Amino acid sequence: MTGAAQDAGFSITPPRPGRLPLRGRDELVETILRAAEPPAGTPRPAEEAAQILWGLGGCGKSATALEVARRLEARGRLVWWISAKDSARVSAGMREIAGQLQAPESQLDLAWAGKTRSPVELVWTLLNESDRPWLLIFDNADEPSLLAPLDGRVAEGTGWFRQPRTRNGLVLVTTRDGRQETWGDWSTMHPVRELSPPDAAQVLIDLAGDAPGSLAQATSLATRLKGHPLALRGAGTYLAEANRIPVGGPGVSIRTYDGYREALDRRSGAGTTRTVSQAFDRAVRPVVQSWEMSLDLLAGRGLAQARPVLRLLASLGDAPIPYQILLDPARLSASRLVGEIGEDRLREVLRSLADFALVDLGVIGSLPAQSPVAHVVTLHPLVRELVHDHPDVIADRPAYHELVLTLLDVLRLRDPDRPREEEFDPDEPDKWASWHVLAPPTTGAVLAFFDAGELPRTEPELLTTALDLARLIARFLLAVSLPGQAEILLDRCLAACRRIGLDPRERAVLSLRHERSRAALEQGQLDWAETELREIIPAREALLGREHRNTLASRHKLARTIFEQGRWADAEQELREIVRAEFRVRGPEDRDTMTARHSLARAVAAQGRYAEARAELTEILEIRLRHWAPDHLETLTVRHTLGSCLLHEGRAAEALTDLRAILATDTARREEQHLGMIAARHTLAEALVATGDRVEAEKVLAKVVTDRRRILGDDHPDAVRAEADLRQLQGG
């Protein structure tokens, strides 16, 4: 696997098939196989080289594609499986394909850096020229624009998804979008419908066996369930469990196909679902009813909390949810929605929900097993969507929002004067792995709260919690060099603040505006950042005082903005005042004092006073090594600035040794895409040039250009400078 695919943390190998056979898709599978391998002497129509499987979520599109992949792989064909849920996965996956087709890494680097032909054209040239037959699957392409050409449409056939020009290749897409105009008339569309009654009945029998009744009775229930695979899975799992552990008498629990069907009829008559849209509701109503029946069974076994816990999970963001830290039994017990629930009961509830195929329980392998966020619960997207829109949940939406924010309150920082002791301080690198898991569901919950009508206006305590959580998420995104994502989140939250009518000078809003200015600063939007900070600082001074930690933080960011514009003397003057204030407010060895002193040293160095800067940096480094690990990220950035001073003083060999040592640490390797470590690699390239190793310098600089353009954009000053250095090196 290439570095890009490894960094993305996923594989393009097809997933392992399930233990149960695929039912009712034989004809569809054979049709696609014939398109991949037409009979000898039979020409293949051009449109059959691109196949589209479309239908509702949970209808079996991916399972069908997986069966096609399994069969063709067994015949010796290259098979690639790319999740098309986001552009990063698609790009990294296609780069991996190019690598497997023997494209040199240097060629890939140049293509993805925009230095030669586009990555799309490079990969498709390799695919069309491949001597070995291949199958390329784009799975879950529910946002077709991710496969489209830049500023174009998928149907144009010039993006990642296009028609192969070789008989050796076949492209297969699974999607909810079944419009021919989306995919072009050069594609063959296959609706993946509900299963026929005989096939659907066999699915039930595969899951539940013969105990619930005869084939005819299974067929009757399958017909009632409309043959929807997800509904069949829910019913079959329910009946298997009811018969495996037959608690209660015949009138208490449902153990037969007929009993399940009759209960569905009774529930349908009670009108327990609402219509989202008529066509969708008709298709999924049995799914909701089957889940509700499973929850009834669990309630009958003394697990009444299974229903509100499932609804609570659906109220968080659409992402794996770290239940150990977020589902606190004490806070759950304090809510009228859940009621008294201890650790053992909560564990039993989660396990039972997983047993009934309503959730999946998993462990994030990249985290230590003892990490409080390693154990996650995930809802199937259709389960989450339908549970989230259940009428009982809608009626109690304010209470669910309150409970969600009460649970998420555990992430908020309690003592800003002792950040290293905080469990989830987003500025500390050793907490970032946790925040990678926590941020997605928390973001979803916060944005849902802001969109919840009048609720943010009427619940000031919840609003304060939501604003603080938004600030923490933004700080994490900025800390891990994702300023664009931070900008999007903060703009949505600040728009909600305006909609609610909050004063822009209110303390919590000022905190969000401060982080938004940081996002602008990191992206090179310096004029905007300076203007905004010059409004934030006097507002914070009036509210908190000139030397309050928050005011000093905004003053520091303003000084950095001035520095990045090349006004180094002005930045130095402001930074000296800030450092003196930090000494008084936080002390000489506080983390933020160290950061301000580092900025001051950079301003001094930028004016050519390298010896003075080195003296300051040496003192900072001594302090940091007393309190922080030698390879702490901030410590490495201080060492980088020291190396830069050495380089500019003409001590290139010493600088090169120090920079190599920095970049060889585990932290630097792990945080290779952090802006600070990218800057260190840029300085390494300068040191390599100074010591005569232009070949390695070019390789390092090309990667710096690629990374900065991807993170910051083509027009960011740092990206422009790196590209100019690379051009000069290549031209020289």
C-alpha cells in the first residue's frame, strides 16, 4: 500500500463476505459478470463497461458488488474497492491503484502536486493500458460529485468515474442516486429492488432457522416485510434470539413467523410511524416496526432502557460513538429519558442492541485498549436516520438535546490554569488521538442543537455548553493542521449565534471569533484576521481586562498576523509586551508563556539577530525539557527554529544534523502532516541545498509543496514560497 493510502487509514481490498449466502441477486450478479467477461467473439456494448447499482440504503447494493468482486477475483482479475464517501478516500485510493499498476512514486508525487498531467488522467491511462483484467468498485457513491471532474458533472465522463476504453476493465458503482442523467447515458443502470417473496423467505430461514415455522409462513412474513433486506435481517435476528432464549409464555414473546406478522399488522394499525415522504415511508415502515418489536422484546426482558439508549445514540453525529466516555451511567440515570441504569445494565443494553443488529460494537485498533475512547458503538446509517425521525423522538427532541449535551459536558476543560492535567485538552498532542474519535459525533450533536428551532434561545446553560464544545473542536482542528475544517465549523456556529441574536461581544462568542481568526491566520487570510482581531481585543479588554489570559491569547494571534505580513519590528514590540504580561499572569514556565517567547524569538531571528534569538530559544528549550517530553511537538518546533538560526548563520552542517534528528523522532513521523513539521521539512531542504545535496532537497521540497497545497491551498504564502523554491532548485 502506498503512503497516501496508509495515511488515510483504509484499504482498497474488497471487504470479507458475510457468513450468510447472498439471496435473490443471482441474475443481477450474472449480468454484471457477463459485462466483465463477454462470451468469446461477442463484442461488449460500450455502456456495459460502466455499471451502476442503485437503491435504498440497506437494500443489498454493496453485498451484490461484493459477490461480483469475489467471483472475479477468484478468476484472477485485479479487484479494487474504494469507499466513495469522501474525496480524500477516493483520491488516496486511486493513487494506490496507480502504484499497483507500477507507476513510480516520483511520478505520483508530481501528479498529485499538480506538476505534470492530472492524477485523474494518469490513473486512467494506466488502467486503459493494463494488460491484466481489472474491476474497480466505487462503493457508497451517494455524493456523485466526488467522482466528477473539477467544476463539472459525473455524466461528462472525465472525472474519477468514467467509461473504460479497454475490454479488460469494468467499473461498478453502488449509490442511492438512480438518475441516468447523473451517471450519463454511457452507463448501465441496475435498480437493486426488494427481494422476491421466495428469496426473502430464504433470508429469514438463513437467520432464524425452522423453529419459527414453515417455509410458507416465512414467505408470508417476508411478503409483509416487502422483501427489504434490512427489515428481513431485523425480523430474522429477532426470531432467532426469541427462540434461542425463550423467556415468557406464548402470549408474552413472539417466536413464530406468523406471530411476528400479526404483531406487525397490529402495530401498523396503531399508526406508530410518521410519513417522511410517502414513497420512502412505504419502503421503510416495516423496518421501523421490526426494530420497535425488537426493542419491545428487550423491554420484556427487563431492558426497557434499550429504546431510549438507541434513540440517544441516533441523536449524536453520524459517526462511531465512544461509549465508555460519553455514556456515563450517572448522567444517564439522572435523565427522565433513560432512568436508573448502572454499568452492568448499560453493558447489557449495548450488547443486546448489537445482538439484534441495531448497532455494531467495535474497538479502534489504532488506540490502546485502555483508552477511554477506543470502544465505539456505530449505528447503521438507515437505522440512525429512521430512529432519529421517529415521532416519539421528535416529540422529545429538546430532552434528547439536553441529555446529549449533558453527556458531552465531560469533554469541557475545568481548569484552564492546569491544561496538562485535563483529560481532553485539544492543544496537547497526546490527546489528539482521542479527539479524532470524539470530534465527529460531538460536532454533529452541537450543530443539531444550534439548528433546533427555539431551543438554543430558551436554554442558556445548554447554549453555553454547545458554544464551549464548538470552541474545543475548533481548537483540535487547528492544532492538527485542519484550518479549513475549523473555518467551516466556526462559520456555522457563528451564523447560529447571529440567528439567535447573541451579542458578538459576548464572552463565548468572542472565543469562537478568536478561533475563527486563528483559522484565517493559518490559511494566510492575514488582512481579514488582523481586522477581526483588532475588534476582538478591545472587546475582550473591556470584558476581562488587558492581561486576562484570553485577551493575551488574542494579542498574541494579532502579533503573529503582523509577523506573517513581514512587519517584524512591530510584531517584536507587541510580543515583548505580551511576554512580560505572561510572566506576571501565568509565570515564566507556563505553556502559553513558552509559546509567546517562541514567537518573540522568531521575530528577532526574522530581523537577522540570530545569536540573540538562539539565546532566547536555548532558554525556552531548557524550560521545556524540564516539564515536557523531549519529542513533544512544541519542543520540536523550538528545536526547528534553533536549526533555522544555525542555517542562516552559515552553520549549515550543524543545522542539517539537528533537523534530521528532529524529523527522525516518533512524534515527527506520526505528525508528518502537521504544519510545524512540514515547515521543518522545508528548512531541511534549505539545509540540504546549502550542503550540496540538491537531489534529496528536491524530493523533500516536492513533498512539502504537495502537503502545503493540500492543507492550505495553492495561494497560501507558505505554499507559494515552497513552490518558488522548488522551481528555483529544478531550474538551477
